[in-house]
Amino acid sequence: MNDATRHTADTLIRYAQSLLQHAGLDQDKAADVAAILVEGDLLGHDTHGLALLAGYLGELDKGSMGKTGSYATVQARGAAETWDGQRLPGPWLVLRAMEAATAMAREHGTGTVVIRRSHHIACLAAYLRRATEQGLVMELICSDPNSASVAPFGGTRAVFTPNPLAIGFPTGGEPVLVDVSASLTTNGMTARLHRQGRRLEHAWLLDANGAETDDPSVLFASPPGTLQPLGGMQAGHKGYGLALWVEALTGGLAGHGRADPKEGWGASVYLQIIDPQAFAGADAFARQMQHIADACRDNPPRADGQPVRLPGTNGLRKRTAQLREGIALHPDILPALRPWGERYGVALS
């Protein structure tokens, strides 16, 4: 599935940053977006890494993504702030929110930033290490109020986006990095499979009549089908509940969401940083989490040769290997970027 040619992370970051700057994005914003996209590929999230860049360049080209300026603070208290992202790039906004929330957490024990009118924020897992390496706990949640592809449990018409949730926390050793969604699969994966004429591994979708299917073409039919909530036909009420909770923390707290006019591809974001030192202490937190981590890893495996892994372990291993050996990009990515490189005179070297 991957391009046999490998590229260093630094090479890809420079390439992405150059394309973004040629498209008019401020240098600092372009650097942040490029770094987060490549981090997604390093971790193996190849539908939410550089696969997004062509779409971002298109958004900049038509003026749907902000190129310059900053966010506006809507409200601020000691450990909570609400921002209007002014349609600026999501990765730049999230990294600024991490800085603000971390400063709040160091002072108050916790810090939360909610962002409305952000553009897309890319791979949620790509941010987590920046917190866990500081001994902090991080929660990052988002929804896109401008689109819908997931039906509520028992329904057949889309109300939600996949509404991803990411949580990272340190242990005494390797951190735990959780990145899941409130749906069984994602828009990025289904769109890729649809382009390739392929099917999903399981019947994770519903057609417009509510029948289960593994055929992604139902999402592009008229009327369209939907992604199933996490739990599927048997336990989809769980994913449905998570999706509602995500909506409350993002659009609800931000005061801007599905009840408002659509502005285009974007995100409502909830970000919280917790400093364990403000509670029982960092050492006590690490001792408890390391015990849990060991209990999971040492658990007798259901299948021989397939030991229990912690969330994030596989991604961190891929990251280490790809930093050493180079990143093997999915074969769809560079062809999608080639027209932009030709337009701006930017080559991958």
C-alpha cells in the first residue's frame, strides 16, 4: 500500500511548509501545519497526515482557510478560555491552545481551551506526545459542525461527524496515546476506499435504508448512507452517547456548532491539559498508571503471538522506525500534491 520510496521527516516538513507558504499562509502557521501533518504520517495515520495537504492547499486557494492574523478571545477565566479561531489552520490553533492550557494547568492544576470556527485540526494523536513528554495529561476532542456522516443509533440520516477523541497520559515508561472516534470508521478511510473501488473490512456503514454494508459508495449515493456509531448494530448506543458528549464539549461550550450557518470544512475543538502534580503528585500518578500498563501488557493473550498492546504503542514503534528509515507515504499522496508543486515551483527533494 505504501510508496517504496522513503522520505525523511525533515524533507517532508520542508516540502509541506514551502507549499503552504507559497499558497499564502504565514510562515509560522505553515511550519506548525507541516509538522503536525508529518507527525500523523510518522505515527501511521496516513489518512490524516500529508493526505490532507492537497485539501488544505485547496482551502487556502479559495479563501476558506485563514492565512494570516490570530484568534480572538471570546471569554477567559483562570483555567478556561474560549477562542474564535477565525477559520485559521487547526494545527496552529491547537498548538497555541496547548501552550495556553499548559500554562493554566501549571498554575491551577488544569487548563481548558475551547475553539470555535477553527479549520480542520488534522490527526489528533499527533499532538499528544507534546503533552505526555512534559508529564501532563491531555484530552483533545473535535467535531465539524459543517458536515455530517454519522447517524444517531437507530436512525438512517447523518447528524454527526465521526467526532474523534484523543487522550494521552504518561506512565512510568511509554505513554498511553488513545485516538478513537465515536463512529466505527472515518470519512478519510471511506473516501480513500471509494476512490480505489474497494470495500471496508467489515459492514461498518449503513445504506440510506438502514441496511448494513461494507460498500463505501453508499456514502456518495443520493440519498447518502451513513457511518455507523461505535458499537454498530449491537451496541451503537455507546458511540451515539459519545458523539452527543463530544457535541456538548465542542459546539456546546464554544457556543457555535450545528445550529449555526455552515462556513465550510472546519472544527469545533475542546482541549484540556491536566497537571498530575496538582493532585496526588506526578510520581503517584506514574505509579498507578504503570501498574495498569503492566497489567495490560502482561495479560495472557487471546491469540498466540499477539500480545496485548497499549494504545499508541504501535504508532510509537512506527514513528521510531520511520524516523530512522524514512517515511513510506501512501501512494495516493504525492500524485495529489504534484499539481500544487508544479503550480508553485516547489519540488520534493
